[in-house]
Amino acid sequence: MTGVALEVGRPTVDDGGVSSPAAPPNPAQWRVRALGVLTAMVLLAGVVAAVGDDDIEAPADGAIVEVDGRSTVVRVGGQPVALATGDQVRAGDEVIVESGTIVLRLAGGGVLEGRAADEDIDATRVVMGAVPELVAGDLLVVGGNGLDVDAAGTVVALGPSGATENAVRIRRGLSVLTGVYRGAALVESAGQQRSVPALRQIGISSIGRPAANPDPLAYDNADRWDLRYLGAAIDLGIALDRYSRSFTANVGPNGGRTTAGYELLLPRLAGEPEFDAADLAAPRDPGDVLVGAAITVVARDGSFQDRWNSVFEFRDEGAAWGLVALDQGVDEAPVLADVEQALSIASRPPAREVATPPLGPTPTSPPSPPATAGTTAT
């Protein structure tokens, strides 16, 4: 407590050389000086606490937790203990989410998120370790390439991908379902591996065999993780579905079958020499063709035909239009603008046909011969 001196009773010397005790500070001076000491102590404590928080590191194969709600930890051979934000969990500890959510910040830099039970899934239970094990429920795994999670013998490895960060959702119930929001995942089960790109998911049956191919990522409009990563795509998909149905109802299921018609509705198509009648051969609703074409012409990765095939292959697999657009890396604004303009053009009444007058002078009827009266034959 340097810088604050309480000089009480130190003697002073008068002009005659006789020392006399100094007058003690008055009560007001005591209060000011004591307040200064208290303030310095509080500030020092705050600095120490802040430095301590920054210096805390997750233990090896463990994590620092952030709790929103109630979560407990069962340590090896112990009983459940409530967790608080800032607590550490170590290898072998089982973390259970009883209500709300929990975030586990791993020593290696990755992040695990768990949540409470829902109607169709148990609460998150995860055992910490070099490879964390999902025992039950949902787990969101976010991190760089090489972060692994085990679920009932299925190992989900983040990456490899060109993304700086992978985001993968794992659900363990009667089977294991892995969905990729961002980046990629490599799923290994029963000696078989499957690559799962972004916006796809793959299921592992109860006997441990992965599906042959991933499916489009299924989402819930009210799920917080889905909204975090797919919110804009979900909204775009709702709008594009509505426009698709509207266009199909306007032209009829058998309408919209010519390239010239779609080039009129989507002027960008007119500049695509690869667009031809073969692209319209598949039995699709006209509204789906319109929306898919709008996404294709805005996308720029690959040739027109490659983009067209990619768009409709993903759609035919069951992907929502918002996911198709996100998969192509397009912005929603130009897609919506093009489709809205096409609907406006399609809704205009057809121009009335007006007879065109022939060129040259208008012909006249020949005059009738004049009638004669009282004429007799001779």
C-alpha cells in the first residue's frame, strides 16, 4: 500500500528547538486516506483476477466449461457435482447437461457444445479424453482439422477441408447421425469410412454400418444450432418454395417447357450458350426449373452445365432450395431479385392482338349500275 502515509503523532520541531507532537489528522482526512487505500486494494484485486482468468488453460484432454443452466460432472469414482462457468473438467470426467446448455473449450482449441434433453433425444452426456466420447444426446463440435469424437464406436473426425473451421452436429440415440454445417467430416464405423461434405449428413445404423452416401442435411426451423449456421438459408428456402409453387400454379404443370420462355423470364439465361432443351427434359415442376435456373446463372463455380447438374442433383436428393443456394455459394439478393422479376413477367396479361391494316390504298366496292324506269324491249 505504497503512496499513502498515515503520519500520526510524528513530532515536529518549533523555532526554539523544542519538539512537540503533531496534531492528528481530523476525521475528514482519515476518511479520505482510508478511502484511497481501499480503492487501491480493490483495483489491485481486479487486476490480479483478470490476469488469472486469462492465464487459465484447459487441462490436457480436458476443458474449461461455460454453463448456462445446470450441468453436472461425475469424476472417476465420484458423485455428480454441479458445474459452474470457469470450472475445469479432466480426462475421464463425464459431463451431463441437466438443463440449458454447456460449452466445453478444449485444450487443443476446439469447442464442444451440449444441451438438455428434448422430446425425441436424451440430454448430452460426454466423457472427456484425448478423443471425447458422446454417450448420449446431441453434441456440436467446432474446430480445425483433426479433432475427433467417438460415438458408440463411430469415430467422427473433423476435416479435411479447405475451411478454416469445421462445424459438425452429432446425435447419438438408437443410431448415430452426423451432419456437417461447415467444412467436412470423415466418419469411420465398422472398418468403413465415409466423407461427409458441408450441408450433408450420414447415419450409422445400430449394427454399425454407415449409409452408402450422405443425404442433404435435415434441419429444424426452431433448432438453435440450425438457426445459428443455416438461418439465412432457411429463410431463403421458404421464400423460394413459395415462389416456385406460385409460378407452377400460374403456368400449369405442363407449362414452361421451352428454352425461349425461360430466357424471357430470366434474361441471364440468354447469355448461356450451353442452355438448351436437354436441360428441360427431366420431369420437374416449372417452378422448380425456374428457381434452379436462377441459382445456376448467379453461381460462378464451374461451367454452366456443371452448375446446372450440381444444382438439380442436390435438389433431386431432397435438399431444400436454401441449402442448394448455400451449396453453390450464391448471395440471396440476386437470386430473389431474378425470381421475383420472372414472376412479374409471367403474371402480365398477354398483349391483345390488333389487326394490322393492309399496305396501300383501301379498296372500294364497285358502284352499282343506275336503275332505269319505264324501259321496254323493242
